[in-house]
Amino acid sequence: MSAQIVPPLGAEDLERAAQRDARERVIVVDETDRATGVAGKLEAHHDGDLHRAFSILVFNAEGELLLQRRADSKYHFASRWSNTCCGHPRPGEDTRMAAGRRLTEEFGIRVHLTAGDELVYRAEDAGSGLIEHEYLHIFRGVYAGDPHPDPTEIGAWRWMAPAAIRRALQLHPDWFTPWFHILVARVLPD
């Protein structure tokens, strides 16, 4: 299946999304995921603060992974392909609950999420100068049907078999987010 392009929104919608990002707060953590404070989401990515985050891998019955191409308007790693959904729990919010909330916000779907691995990674975006430094909780789920993506978050989507993902990562590594490379290497089934 080829990528499904999500029609872009107007300037007013994009401004609302930017204001939403500017208001968001993240949980700053140590290397063991113990909360040490709170920071603005954009500030944490500017300063490279280690903060709690999650990534979600949603598969269909054929074992294909739902991928998203981040919207062109994303504040970092824009227009790159990645796993189904990523995000940050808000202060006081359970990480699994936050993952479910974010999956609904980004893709308009609800699935049962199973907790998996955890890892710490750091990646710098040369385009924006921002830094992802995250203690990442990884969740998996299964979904049948087409998603209903938010155009302020997602520019395109597609289902893709793990073998095809591995080939694409080898041929075009710059098409993908740095954390997606890590996820594929560590947790994507053969």
C-alpha cells in the first residue's frame, strides 16, 4: 500500500498547534526514570533535558506497522517517517494513559497498549537545533482499519511490513527519525 497523504491545514490551525506545543510541560527525569522536575516541552528540547516520553508501535493483523510521516510543520524532525505515535506524559499523568491519549489525538484510534522495553536515547535535529533526550517507554498495540490522522501532527501514513521497513532504513536512512532506527533495531519483530 502506498502512503496516504493527509491534506494540510491552514495557517490559523498551524498557529493553534504551535501554541499548544508552547503550553505543554514534560517530566524531567534521571537515568532511572525518577522524576526530578518539570519543564516546558520546547525548553526541554532546546536544552536537551532528559525527560519521560513514549513511543507506540501499532500493528495490523498481517504484522505490518502503522507508520506516520511527521507533518511538515512539526517543530523538529519535520517530514520524517517514524513509528505510529510518540509523545510525553504530562506532569501527574500515567505514561500508559498518556500514550493512549496521544494515539487518539494524533491518529484518532484507540487500542489496547502493552508495555514493552524502555531505553534512553539522545538525538539532535540539525534542521531545528532541537534535541531529543528521552527516557522512552515503548508500547505496542493492534488495530484493524484506517486511522483518522490530525493534519497538524501527521503529513502521511502507511502500513508497512517489517522487512520492507528494514530495507527502507538501509536505503534511505535520512527519511526516518533517529529514534525509529533505534526502535527497529531493538524491538521490531523479524
